[in-house]
Amino acid sequence: MTDFFAGIPKIAHEGPETANEFAFRHYDPEELVMGKRMEDHLRFAVAYWHSFAWQGQDPFGGQTFQRPWFGDGMDLARLKADVAFEMFDILGVPFFCFHDLDIRPEGATFAESVSNLDAMVDYVGPKMEATGTGLLWGTANLFTHRRFMAGAATNPDPDVFAYAGATLKSCIDATHRLGGQNYVMWGGREGYETLLNTDLTREAEQFAAMLRMVVDYKHKIGFAGTLLIEPKPQEPTKHQYDYDVQTVYGFLKRFGLEDEVKVNVEQGHAILAGHSFEHELAMAASLGILGSIDINRNDYQSGWDTDQFPNNVPEMALAYYEILKAGGFTTGGTNFDAKLRRQSLDPEDLILAHAGGMDACARGLKAAAAMLEDGALERLRAERYAGWEGAEARKMLSGGYGLEDLDAYVRQAGLDPEPRSGRQERLENLVNRYL
Ligand code: XLS
Ligand code: NI
Ligand code: NI
């Protein structure tokens, strides 16, 4: 045991009336929601990078956090893992997520970096067993080191492409060995800073070639998890190729990979793309590629991926409504891709941020389940499209009609359609009743 979280109790469900800050008010892993345990619906994961690797820097200032595991070397990497697993236990989260760079020190050579990663996999594997913590997903950090400044798969230098592919292999291996449920690819610098030096066509082909290798390797080693791309429109690059869910789907379709790869949708990235989170989730569900979510909250004024912990219950309710409607998570889950504000220095800030986020998600989930079970929203939606049940309407969709037939139909039936209310305010009032 380390003493980092000394004095902080294990967080348990005490109900909404409790005065104890170190308790869940709404998240009760055992509570049944639509016949399924809340823990199995939400499938929470802690993100290693924000909670244990990030040091509090912003564009105007450096490190604010002082953690005993900051620094280089395997001993500190092991201490970091010890503290991480203590936090997973305090929170009772079933999963965590990591990049290679979060859990292992960078080596002097590629081979040393990989052997550091392997050694850390050996170290965390038994901890996962002992605490019953699973790996929601692993991923490769192909954006921090200067070698990746012009991209990884989309880099103009084929040696960087090769280095990125070799790194991907090591991270897929690590994820596979730890029983990961998914493998995520966020294209950190797969985009451009200026079109003046960029060949869009070539870079898309490079990206597809790499993705194909990832898919082949997954099948070759028998990795049963889901491959996920995480869309983001910009930041760090001015323009990222995986702009949003629809763009990613277009890319997958273009290269015939739409049955192999799904998406990990992040709330903050949806906002950056000018969408709502529920839009991105509904779109992914509609395209059959909804995999998992990164949960956070973006500041609506900053135009930046601020990665704050979720606390907006109405937003969570609409998000889980889309997820539940799509049948809920299979291999996916709710990953806290969220970080403390840089002034939140204390170990207890880390615990309370997650506990509050878990409660906000739980409230959202319960509200979403109530909306679905009640069915009023879906009934009104179905009513809006009810005209399409008619024989004539079906024919219009099934290819039985051409434009001339429509012309004849309109004239014969004397059509003069009367507009009907979209009932938006009524629907918004309805949603508010469940919050
Ligand atoms: C950055 C991304 C990143 C991915 C994992 O904005 O959200 O944290 O989730 O590489
Ligand atoms: Ni993000
Ligand atoms: Ni993310």
C-alpha cells in the first residue's frame, strides 16, 4: 500500500440524502436498470493519462501537480501503477484505459521502449487479477514525441510510418495480453497544419494502409476486442482527418473497413465538431458503428478540448438515451477521459471528481431508462412518421415509383399537404419531467 490516498475511504452508495462527500448518491453498481445491473450498463473506466500522467500544464504554465511518481525509470512507473490500482479500488471502477506512454518509461531505443511496456504489462496483469479490474481499452501514444510531429500513419516520412506501425503492434499485443475489451485509435496528429505542404490523397491512402495492417494483425493474433477510431475535428492539428462520426464512416466505407472498425465517441470532441454529444451517438448508432464513449465536458466558451469531468445531468440523460436505444454497450463502456483543473491539487480532488462524474452518469442513465420505459418520446416520434405506413408511401421507398409516377399520383389524389407541428417544446417539456 502507498500512502497517497491515506485517510480516503472506499466510496460506497449511500443514497441522495447522505451528507458524506465520499459516497455515491446515485451510482449503485447493483441497482437494476431495465433489468441490468448499473455497473454493467455504464462500464466505467479511469483514464490513466489524465489522472496519473498529466502534470497540470497549460499553454501558459508548466507543472502544477507534484506526484511522488513523476520522473523517469521503472521504479516510478511501478509506483504510479500501485497508486492507480488503489484508486480503482477506492472508486470500485470495473475498468481502466491506457496509452503505452502512460504506463511505461520511454526507452533509449524502440526495443527498450517495448521491453519497458512488456515489463509493465507483467506488473499490472497480476494487479488486475487481484482487484478484479479489467482493461476497457489500450492505445498507442503516436502524438507526444517529436518524431510524430507531422503525424504517424500520415507522416510524409515512411520511416515514421514504420515506427508507428511497430508501436501499434506493441500496444495491440499489450492490450491482448491484458484481456482488453477494445483497442482505440485516436489520430492525434493525423491531420495537417497547412494545406500548402500536405498531399491529402496520399495521406488518406497511408492511413488506410495502416488501418488494414491493424485489422489483419488483430485477426492474426486472435484479439477478440473491438477496434475503435476516436473522431476529433481539430486540436492538436488544425484539421484532423477523423473529423466526426460521419467522416470516419465515409473513410471506412471508402476503404472497405466498415465492418471491422467502430467508433469511440467523446463528448468534448462532439462539441468541438459543432455537434452535440447525442448527435454523434445517434449518428454512430444509425450507421451501426457505435462502440464506446469517452466521457467529459467541454467548456462552451473556450473552443478547446477542456476535458472536464461530467456534471451536466440533462446532457448525460440524452447521451445514455441514445446508447440505451441502440441496445447499450457490448464491449464498450464509459471512459473518464477527463482531467482535474490544474488548481485541483489534492489526492481527494481526484477521487471526488470521479465519484461526482459517476453519479452524474448514473442519474443520466436512470433518466434515460425512464424515458425509454415510459415510451412517450418514442410514441410521438413514431406518430410523426406514421404516414409512411401507408401502401402508397411504402411503394415510394421500395423503388416501385419513379418521378413521373409521383407526378401522376399528386395530380390524381389532388395532394395539397398540410404542415403539422414538430412539437419541439412539448418534447423538451417531456424530457424535463424525467430529470
Ligand atoms: C484526445 C483524446 C485522447 C484519446 C486517447 O483528445 O481524447 O485522450 O482518447 O488517445
Ligand atoms: Ni479528447
Ligand atoms: Ni478521448
